[in-house]
Amino acid sequence: MSDRTGVSLGYLSQIELGRSVPTISLLWKIARALGVPFSALTNGGGTSGTVLIPAEKAKILTSANGAFTSRALFPFNSQRRVEFYKLTLAPNAVEIADPHAPGTIENIFVANCQIEINVGGVSYSLKAEDSILFEADVPHSYRNLSTKMAVLYLVMTYADTVG
């Protein structure tokens, strides 16, 4: 039996019990099905004031094949309209992203390498120091065109009606 994400309810139970670790793709699907920001699924509790996030304690999510990682660069303390991530993409790898909720905007900065971003079937080639802003409520993907590990920074903005 599956829920509306298409994910087996047994698998979701395994995640809930701490017996399985979800992939980035699965978390995005669950967040979309629930109509909540991605960060709402990894909320670590409330914080206020200044928050230091040591690199060794950062939450890093990895794709099923290990070629793509997403590290939150903000504390998971509440629902927010803006999230900031460091992304890595293995040499010559592709990460395909499902559409996000309507009104979601991605702003990506390419720190190194040459990247191809496909948004709704249109491809854009970016080199180091380039950036792109797009409506992410359509299928999109990231492709590393180089032989080095790519580093990108993503600022994701949600519509006012999140949550």
C-alpha cells in the first residue's frame, strides 16, 4: 500500500523507526505531498538568537546513488519562506528534481565547474561564478559537465502560503 507520494507506507514506517534513511528525492516528494517546506521534515527543534552550525554537525542529505548532496546552511527551527543550501554534484552526474510547490523559486550560484540547469525542458549552461533564478514548480535538473566535484549554493524561496 502507498500513500499519495507513491511511497510504500511500510518504507515510511521504517524511516519513522530509524531503520532506514530517506533520500533527498523522497523527502522532497513527502514535503510536496504534505504542502510544507522541505526544511519542515528535518526540523531539529526551536532556537532563537545567534546560532552557530559547526560543519561537523551539519545535516547533509544524499541522493540514492551518492552523487548529489544537500547541506542546509541554516538552523531547522521553524517553517520559513527562505532556505539556504550548499549542494555538491559528482563529476558528470545528473540530479533530477521533482517540481516544487507552486510559487517556489530557486536561485542557484555556481561556485566552480560548468553546470547545465534544465528548467521545464529548457537548458541553461552556467560556469563558475554564474547564477540563475527560476520558478521551480516545474521539472528541473542539475548536470555537472566537468570532471571535478561541483559546488553550488541554492537559495530557495517559497510562496507566502507555505504550511
